Amino acid sequence: MILLTGSTGNIGVHLARHLLQRGENVRLLVRDTRNQILQEAELRQC
């Protein structure tokens, strides 16, 4: 499993897509801009 921070940024979003296309399990740490709380989101390849 790969933990990726900054995944909502310009580079991070492309890196997350690339990792998912390679079949990697990716866990993202994203900021909830509504209340500035860090939340964890898990993506799984469909």
C-alpha cells in the first residue's frame, strides 16, 4: 500500500492516477476545505 499526501494538488492528482493505473493500492490524505480537517480517503481500482 502506498500513502500519498498532497493528492489534491496538481502533481499529486496525476501521481495518484498513475499509481492506480499500475494497479497499486493507494491511500490518500486529503484536506477537507469546508472545516480544515485532515481526512483519510482510500481509493481502490475499479
